[in-house]
Amino acid sequence: MPAGMPWSTYLKMFAASLLSMCAGAEVVHRYYRPDLTIPEIPPKRGELRTELLGLKERQREPQIPQQ
């Protein structure tokens, strides 16, 4: 086994770390409460809050070709 640990210690540490990761994911999931509903009609462009607002501004700037 890695680091000379016995199997029982290794399995206990593995189970504890797996349970703590699952518990942490559950806590975060319950805290942020994601919206898992699927809309019937897809939203129009610009209606989503998750769109990058700075992206539109960057696309409007004129592109000067580098020589």
C-alpha cells in the first residue's frame, strides 16, 4: 500500500474522504439551489443572465489588423 499503511487504515481514509466530498457537494447544492427547470421556449438572445456582458462590448470595437 502507499506510504506503508495497512489496508484497513487506507480504506477508512478513503471512505471518510469520499463521504466528506459528497457531503460538501450536497451542502453547496442546497445552498445555491440551481434552477433545474427546462423552459418550453428557448430564451431570446440577450435574455439570459448568464451571458457575458463584456463580450458584446468587445465585439463592437473595431478590429485593427496588425501588420
